[in-house]
Amino acid sequence: MALLLGLYGKPMAGNSISLLNIAESREKTRRGNQEKENSLGVEVGKMRKF
């Protein structure tokens, strides 16, 4: 992302920041989904034992 800021300079700084925020929020949702999948896997594992 620092590369983006370097390429576009000051005029694009606002846009780069919003892009960074989008990337961060995507990462958060991806992590959340992984956690959900992990918990589902545990639940399925428990069910398989019975």
C-alpha cells in the first residue's frame, strides 16, 4: 500500500486511505468467516463422534 501512496502522491492520498480501509475490512470479514468455519468444523466433529 505504501507503493500506491508513492505512485499517486498527495492528490490520491484520500483514495489510497479508503482503499486501505476496504482492504482491512475485507481482511476482517475473511478472518470472521474462517473463525465461523473453524467453529462449524468443531461442531461437525462433535456430531460425528456420536
